Amino acid sequence: MSEPAIRIKNLTKDFRIGVRGVKLRAVDNVSLEIGDNQIFGLLGPNGCGKSTTMKILLGLLEPTKGECSIYGINSHSVKSRLNVGFLPEAPYFYKFLSGRELVRFYARVCGVPKSEISDRTEDVLTLVSMQNAAHRRVGTYSKGMLQRIGIAQAVVHDPKLIVLDEPTAGVDPIGSHAIAELIIALKERGKTVMLCSHLLAQVEGLCDRVAIMSRGKLVLEGGVDELLEKEDQRSLIIRDFNPQAQAEIEAVLAKYGSKLDKVEAPRISLDRLFLENTDGAAIGSGQDVNDKEDA
């Protein structure tokens, strides 16, 4: 039986705060498994323990109790990090480097063999649709471009697990859509993606499974469809609807003890309306609509 991408068992983290060293429990006995080749959403309000859990998983904090592993390797072992790519919420990149130089730099830092660096760099630049802007200095990039080049550096060493913290924070709807498509592409490449986000509609459309944390505890975990489905309700989509048929439909439903709760016209999402009426073509060319000019 293969190891899960992430296994968290009885994880607890306490902090001591103030001059009296009052104990604050940030993570409280959390247990969680994330399977291979999934997009997994870790959700919760600010201060719920998401970031602390993520830092322990990445080996940046020691747990008070419990343990984490990545593909069966304890997360505090350096070996576990060979399987991980990470993009923090507010990354800082060297602004004087070009996008291509930045990705090559992180490829060297992550131990990519010298003979493979050029090919790996061009592959991930194409993956994130930044190949046409890779010659520009990072300091000239828009927020959406920074996030995409950030994902490129996170995957250049071909990790199995990619952890993304608020990857679309501050990004316009076109850029957010491009990043969502990129996350799906990573899964298609066989990767596992752990996504922390406050954008619940985006998480709902992207993730296979989600977990919700509140006050340091794991309060809900499961597949998106199974968590959101209402067991006693179903939707019917009727083409060429004739309002005069509504009374007959209601009568048939009543015969079987059911009730027509609501009749409404289908709606597209505001995100979809925005994308269909704005110029999203620039994303595919590695440019954003509001890109800054080269300095």
C-alpha cells in the first residue's frame, strides 16, 4: 500500500505569549491524510491554525505533540523537502533578475542537475504561460505574473507535492482563472496540490477534497461533492421550459410526496461573465492586461 502524500497525526502546537508565558494552543490534536494526485483545500478563518499546520508540515516549526510526514518521510527530515514545492502568500523575489534567471536560480538551489536546468526552466515557463515575458525583470511584473513565476520556481525541481498559500490573493479575475487552470494542469501531471485559500468559490471548483479548521481544531473533512450535496434535494434542468407545464409538474411531484421548491432561470457566475467579456488572451502569451512597461 502506497504512502499518502501527507499524513498528519495528533498534531498539537502550543505557543507561549507575553511576559508570563501564557499558553496559546494554535493547533489542537489535528489528524489528516491527503492522498496522492489530489487537489486538497485547507480552509478556515484567520487565526484558525492553517498557517501553523502548514509551517510544521514544511519543517519550519517543531510540533508540541504529534507528527507529520510527506510520502512517508518525517516532515522535519531534509529528505522530505525534496518532494515539496512551496509558494507562500507574499513571496519576495529578487527584482533585478529576469523571470528566466529567477527560475534557473531556484533550480540550482533545489539541486536540479546542471545538465537539466535549461530544459526544466523552459518547461515550467511554458507550463505557467510566462515564456514570452521571461526576459523581463521580475520588478516589472504584475501581481498575477509574480504568482505564476512563483509557481514556476516551486515546481522546477519536479516535486510530488506543491503547497500553495493563497495563490490568487490580490490577483484579478483573469489572473485567478489562469492560476486555477495551472493548478488543474499540475494535477494532470500527477502532482498533489495542497491549497490554502479564502476564496471559497474557487476552492469549490478546484478541489477534490477539503478540510475546515476552526480555533485550532479540524472540524470537517471530506470530498467536496459529498460535503455540499443535500441528500433530500435534486436539481432538474429543463430546456424550452413552458410555464404552463409547471402546474402539471407540481401535481406529478405531489403524487409522490415531493414538492417543487423553486423555479428559476440558470445563471452563470460573475467570474465567468467577467472572463467572457474581457480580454483574457494576454494570459496565454505570458502577459497581463495591466502589465507594467519594461523599466
